[in-house]
Amino acid sequence: MKNKLTKRRLDAGQIEVVDEAVAAILRRKTPAERIALTADAHRTARAMLTAQVGSLHPDWTAEQVRAEVVRRLTRGAN
């Protein structure tokens, strides 16, 4: 018997596959709840990125770290 995950294949046009159980849970959420989840995820990503950039560049000011975080969140890191 094949693993259910082997049926899903990522390709250049597909960024990620949402598990069906997660999709079902999200479908039951109200639009406001889904927006709140997205906002929480963004805050978490920003906090983690701020910590990473700060640890990579301990000599940078808070403003330099903030500017780099904004750059990465808006245009992506290269």
C-alpha cells in the first residue's frame, strides 16, 4: 500500500500542499478567524526573522535590523 504522501508531488507551479485535515479545519473557520491566524503567523515570522538578522549582524542598530527584515519580507532574501 502506498503512502498517501507519495500521491502528492511538488512542482515549479506548486509551492506547498495543505494536508486535507488542516484544510478541513480552515474551512470551518470564519473569515475573521482566518485573518487572525494569518496575522499571527506574520507576527511570528517577523519576530523570528528579526532574531535571526540580529544574531547574524550583532553590530547593526535596531533600525538596520528592522530595515533588513522589511526588505526580506517585502522582496525576499537573496
